[in-house]
Amino acid sequence: MLPSKDPYLSNAIGFLNVLLPGHEILDMPLGHVALAIRHAIQELGTRAQVEAFAAMWRESSGKLPPFFGNHGMHMITFSDWTKAGLVGTDFSAAVVTPGRDHKRKPGRPSYIQNNQFGLILPNGLSIIGKDFDGNYWLSGYMNRGKWGKIEEQLVKL
């Protein structure tokens, strides 16, 4: 579907809806949530499901992606990009003068930014990945006052 003669670099994204009661997220082992997400990927990640979701999105009055559930639900968006290996992307062919950081090879990213524009989802978190020093980079959009609570939980780790 992409032009074969032109280079194209992008992040293809999609939405998978996983509906879980709050008590399951809080009371069940994390593996329960992970399994629910894996099932959603298998069931909703087929070409037919992705095309059906895209059609619903195109036909929505506000041009917003469809969300499922009832008015009492709370949406949290999450994405883990670690397996994409973005920090290891090789741009060495574009390097004119190597930098001074000897920990990584020339042409490897030292910073990756997640930008939201247009539709900004509340309470969204992306794990960008692990850098060459072993640190995980996170990017998030939270409702006011939430980052302090997240920092408290990270300190406990």
C-alpha cells in the first residue's frame, strides 16, 4: 500500500479497546491485564477489524476515533514502544561529523519525543524505550495533578 520507490518513515498507530472493570485492574495480577491486552491485539488487530474501526472513525461526526463503553468508564491510553527499538535506529548514513558521545555508535538517536497534536487523549502514557544507559523514557499526558501520584509510585519501584 506504500509507494515502493520512495522512502517512508513513520509510526503507524491504531487503537485497541480493552474494557476491564477497575477492580480487576487493582485486584488481579498484572498478568491478567496483560492477557486481556494480548487477546485484544489478536482479536482487533486483524485487517478486517482495523478496516472496520477506520470506517467507523471516518464516519464519526466529530472525526474522533470510536470509544466503547458507558458514561461511567474512565479511559487510560497506553503504548509500549520498547520492542520497536527506536534508540537503535541507524541514521549513520546521514552523519557528517560524529558527536562526542562514545557510548553509542554515530547516527543513533539520543532523544526521541512523542508529540500529540489534534486529538489529545487524557491520561495517556507511552514507554518510548530503553536508552543506552539502561534508563526507560516515558512520555505522558495526564489530567491535572496525576504526575505527582505517578512519581510517588515510580519512587516505590
